Amino acid sequence: MASFRTVKGFRDFFPEECAMRNYIFETWRSVARRYGFVEYEAPVVESTDLYRKKSGDEITSQLFCFHDKADREVSLRPEVTPSLARMATTRHRDFKKPLKWFQIGSCFRYEEPQEGRTREFIQFNADILGDASSGTDAELIALSIDVMLAFGIKAEDFAIRLSNRQIWTQYLEERQVPAEHSATFLQIVDKIERAKPDETACKLANIGLSLEDVRAFMAAADENHPAFAALRADLTARGLWQYVRIDASIVRGLAYYTGTVFEVFDLKHGLRAVAGGGRYDKLCALMSDGSVDMPAAGFAMGDVVLGILLSKTPSAQFAITEYLNAQQGVDAYVVVADEAQRCHALAAVQALRGAGVRVDFSMAAQKVGKQFQAAENQKARFALVFGAEFPEVQVKNLISREQTLVQNEALVATVLEALKHPAIGPLIA
RNA sequence: GUGGUCGUAGCUCAAUGGUAGAGCUCCAGAUUGUGAUUCUGGUUGUUGCGGGUUCGAGCCCCGUCGAUCACCCCA
């Protein structure tokens, strides 16, 4: 038994898991680029104040925070939106608006790990800054839908829960509830489906509201509500409105959301939200002490819940298998049948690799049978046998099992030509 | 941070308080120039860790670490 384990809530990525992770990254990247987003990255360690500024002191209980050797208070980032707001505001004059930026990287939260929740997780963040139009919100929702579709997650597997915090702001104004109760109220709404009704009613009574009135208002907030009219028209034109469900109980936990809020969630397994986001028009002003007032909206998708959903969705497995087959293994495996020819084999390995061919071979002397077995394990399409017939080389097609003799100096050209033809049939017999 | 369940080989799991096992994987051989199947052999454990009870603990008790579930939180 190994003496060391991963630290609580952290994960190893063995090759199989790393391939899965890379598949997720590449899918995120390719869809984001399809939408005209450019990639950025921010530091993993930030000043703890960066997170206090927008969320208050209590959030430090969920931060990986520590003092560095110069006694600076720093934290591993729990999210990237504050870093993005800092970056975008400090150099906003350098960029034409709107900014469509995405990022992929680790975030850290000191919480109790559970299924779908680890202490280090990887997030895909997509944000649009400098555009206050509802078209921006629609673009982000469309991106989140297309990301799911790109993973092979279909309409019957997921949906978007959509709401808007302004309908609640308006609700509170109409009932003359003081603005300082707004955050408390949104927390109550967030939990309204899970908490006990009498406790919820009691909390609402404290700020002068009744549960019946709130429930009635929520029921009335359907897709015909004027707050969703522009979004609905936009997403309907894209053919994407079918994925959207209005749900007024979605307010999102973050303090900084100001308008549209939405979540991506699965329909079959009751998992945690796959992604979440919304409009945060005041955050840039807050981060820049009012010097840069830039509207913004965005969402984040984590790798952990997404990975669980992919593993439970058969239609997603197909795309993963295709990706893994294309990525794994090598094109050719060099078999050293006669150790006297090893130096020629090494020269060929080097030449083939220089030509861009993926090549592997046994670095130590091995029986020929073992080497062919290794070639199969590596999913090689060709075995190149260096033996007594050198300077001729046996080129064996491992799928058709056909074998031909080729002059060594023609080997690279022959392999390159052969690789142009698509592999026939499955690599494993 | 609080409470429930669980922790045995690389993996999946057995083992009335009485000699720690099986399957799979991995390695080697049968097979010294060709992939499968099969057969044979082999490696791997302070039973998560530390105490306690007992003639004797994988099993019972306490603590601790980890996993998981529910709270909490969901940026």
C-alpha cells in the first residue's frame, strides 16, 4: 500500500482520465472558437482581497487561503470572474468591444467533497464584456447549448433553466421592501423548493412578505413574461428556445448577478448544475472603484459534473470513443527481429518520426512475438520488421495482415503513402 | 464545520473472534522471425493508520485519515 495519497478533494489524472480531460478541453475550445471567443488565462493565486471585495469576509471560509513568505494574504482562485474583471478593466482601452473571452483552468474551493464536487476542479468560462444587449445573453446561452450538443448530450438529456433577477428586484420594489433585504430575499427564493414551507414563510414574514404571494408570482413568471421577450425572440430564431425552461427560483448564489441568470442541468440523473451564469453589469465598476463601468455576462461549466453526465449518457460515449481511437496509439511499430539490425531500426524510427509518423518500438531486446503483441496494444496500423533481410524491411499491415518487402531507403515514403488510406475496419480483430 | 454508512492485493470482491483468499490485471514460460485462444508458473497485503479488549482481532471498542451520502454551500 502506498504511503501517500492525493490530498483530500484532489484528483490524479491517469492516462485514461487525462485523455478524457483533454477531450473535454478540446470540445470546449472548438465550440468557443466557433462563436468567435478568444482564450485568456489568469493567475491561479490571487490576493484574498480580490474575493473579499465582491463577496465579503465570510467567503474566506471556502477559500484555499494562506500567507505567503512575505506575509501576503493570498488564495487559490475559487472562480475566475473576479480575475477577468480585473484584467478587463485595467486594460479595457486596448480591446475593441465587445470582448468575447474564454478560459479553461483549475479552480479551488475548500468544501466537503462529494460526488460531483471536488476541491480542485476545472472550469470552462465564457464571458462577454462591453455589451449590455440581451443579444449577449442569448449568445452565451446559445454557446452553452451548443457545447452540450457538441458533447453528444441531446435535447432529452438536458435543459436551460432561465430567470432574471430584475423580475425579483421589481417584485420587491412594488411591495416596498427595503433594498437591504434583497440579498436575504434572493437566498430564500433560491431554497424555496428545498426548505420547509413554514420556515420559508417565517423568513418571508420577517421582511414583510407572504409565501403565497411569492409562489403566485413565481407561477405567473412564464415564458410570456416581458423580461424574457427579447431573449425568447433571439433564441427562437436560432432554433434553440426549445432547450429553455423559465424557472423563477433560479437566482444563482453569487452576489454579483444583476439580470439574466441561467443554469444548465441534466434531466435524467438529478445531478448538480452542469453550468451556471448570468449578467453581472456592476462587477467591473466595483473592481475598478467606479473608474470603468463595463456591462458583462458569462457562465462557467465545471469538468466534474459534466464528466459524470458524459459517462451516464450513451450518445456522448460514441464521440468519446471516436476521439480516443484517433488520439491513442501509434501509426507504426518497429519490430527488431534481429538485434544486429537495431542501429538501422533506430535510424528508421528517427526518420519516420521526423516525417511526422507516430512510431514506437521496444527499447530493449524482445522476442518477436512480444513485439507484435506490443504493436497491437499500441493500436499500430503497421509493423515494420527489421531482420536478416535488411536492407529490405517487412512492412506488415496489421489490419489486413498483408506483408510486403520494401527497400529501406523507400520506407518513409512507403509508410507515408500507406497512412493516407483510411484504416479499414476496427483495429482490434 | 455537523451527522449516517463504508475502508481487505493494481482493480472487483470473499473470509462464525481461530492458518488472509478468489477472479481479473500485470510479469515470465510453453512459442529463439509474426498478433488469437489455451495451459503452466510467478509478483503484489504491517487487512487505511494508531491505540484498546481478548489466549487469539480483517471482524468487537475508541481515536484518526480517506471515500460516499445527507446537512452546509454551490462562485
